[in-house]
Amino acid sequence: MEFADAALGPASFLSEFYTSFWWIPAGVLAAALAIKLPTIIRLWTDPLLRAVGGLLLLACAVFVFVAPSTIVWVNRVTGVPNISAPWVYSLLTAFCGSCLVLIIAWRNGLSDHSASTQRTTRWVVCAYGGVIVALWVLFALADVPVERTRDLDTYYANTPFMREEILLYLLAHTTAALITSKLIWNWIRTDGLDAWLRGGLKFLGAGYALNLGFDAAKLTAVVARWTGNDLDWLNLNVAPALACLSAVSIAVGFILPHAGQYLHERWWIRLAHHQLRPLYLLLKDVTGTGVPFTLRSSPELRLTRRETFIRDALLPLVRHLDESLHRRAHEAALDLGFPPERAKSLAAAVAILDVIEAPPDASGSNDTTDLLREIGAVSRALRRPDDIRAVRAHALALAGPAAVTE
């Protein structure tokens, strides 16, 4: 009897979802691995990155080999009915053990080589390695001639040795999910975490909570079979849906701290490069040269080149700044109600435009340190020509009484 045929209503929808869209979590996990792969290759000596890569690869393999079409293929290639069961169970168990080891190393830091940490890691490796060996031994002892692609756990729930195998992998998975979830949520509550790391941990925590739901659904369906009841819809429909959601959440949790920080840094680099454009274009017109564009330059290199060009071009100009005008412009900006930092950048912009429009012949020796350090703020000020004109006009008005006094 095919228990999958008995699925009706919402359960039937979940069944079709699992059958048709099992590749969603596999695709998300593969994408997460692809995002991490360049960093893993570049920093191959970092054991934490290698561990994350291996974990994502294991998780992706679980969903590839748990797909009904892959189960049929593996069974046909090996010629052993249901051999996909211990294979998938082994991958899932290895994933559970790897999660525990990774969270312990990630939480304690790779520099923690204490006896307790090493002892815990060895215990996890030995325990889950032993579970994997036991899974294959139990499968060899079990009699499972009828191929089941989706409902094997409930179909063979009362079969000697296979019953123990199913219970063993579910208990190993539940134990790992409970411990990992506790470690993660304890970690989330600590102070001083980076926002991206905290966000990633929340996704991981949600993923492992969904894993516990997966285990509860599976165990309930199996125990129901032991008692002569039929709750196979939990195994056929609810558990796979929870597994899909869990995989997506865990994948996001692992990539968010790294990818989020990477994208955040890239955003700020590109923003800084864009904000320097007004000052760059102004000095490009003054010098008649610019930074040559190279297609393969990294964002960091383009930003460094633009900053270098601006500082090199500004250096001979700011030495000739009219310090009196600079001070009056700063006072004028404050009088007009601009915040102190904004007033400082507007005053610098007024002074730079003044020296560009009427360059002096004499050499100057003004201190250029502060202005060259604030090129970003000055460039942003140049985007508001109305503010600059207002500050300049008020600065000239402030100069009037001084001129009359003299």
C-alpha cells in the first residue's frame, strides 16, 4: 500500500511541494556554498571557513540524495533496495555532528585549545562517527526488500533492526538539534555581538528549532505505527516541509554574517567613491588630468586611486588658502544654523573654490592636515552649491566691518 496516495487536502499540497520543490533548499545551500567558496579558497588556512564550507556541502548533499529521483537512482546503481536510507541517514548524522563541532569552535574561538574544548570535540566526533557505523550495521542486518522513496521511516517502523536504525538516526538528530539550538540561543543573549553575526545566529536558531519540529513530526509518526495508528501524513508532508524551511534558514544563518559584512563593506566603499565625485571632477578640471579607468580594478583600488588623486591635487592648492576667509566662512556657516561638522566642510569648500578661482602667485605654507583628512565631507558639501553661495555671501558680509575698521 502506498501511503502517499492517502494524502488529502492541505497535506496533499505539502506532499506535492516536497516532491516538486525539493531542489529549493538544495539550491539555496548550493548558492550559499558558492558565495563562500571564493573566500574559502582565498583563506584556505582558516579552519573555521573550511568547516563552514564542509558543513554547507554536507547539507546540500543531504537534500540532493533525499530527493525521490536520486533515491531511485542510487538504489538502481548499487542494486540494493533502500540502500539510500543508511546513506542519507549517514549524511544527516555527519551534518549534525559537524554543526555541533562548528558551533563549539565558532563560539569559543579557534584560539581556544583548552582541554575541555578538545575533549568535547573528540566526544562529538566519536559519538556521531559511532552512530554512522551503527546505521550501516543495522541496515545490513535488516530485511527491507520493498523500495520506499518517501515513506520508508513509517513503512519499516516495525521491522527488526530497521526500526532501531530509524530510531537511532532520529535520536542522534534530535540530540544535536537540541544542544546546537541551546548553544546558539545562549550565544545570541551575550553582549557585544556584531549586528550581522547576531542576525545570522537568529536564523540559525530558527533553523534548528524547525529541525526539532522535523524530529517531532517523524518520531510521532513512527511511534504511532508502533501503537497501531496511522499518522503517516506527519512523515510524508509536515516533516519534509519543515526540513526545507530549516535548510533555508540555516543556510541564511551561515552566510549572513560573512556575506552581510562583505556587502556592507562594498556598499560603503562604493558610496565613499561616489561621494568623492564632485571634488574629483572639480580638481580634474583644474589639473587637466584624472584617474585612468581600468575595467578590472577592484572597488577598493578605485577608491584608493581617487583619494590619492584628490589629495595630490589639493596639496599645492590648500597651502595657499586664505585663512581669514576660511575662518569667516566657518563663522558664517555657524551663524546660518549649520551643524558644526557641516559648517566645517562648507567653510573648507568656500576656501578651496576661492583659491581655484583666483590662485595666488606666492608660495604658501598653510597646514593641510585637517583638510586633506576631510575630503569626503568637503566633496559632499560641493553637492549643495546654494549652501556654499549663502555661506560665501555671509562671510563677505562679515568682512565688511573689518575692512572699514582697517
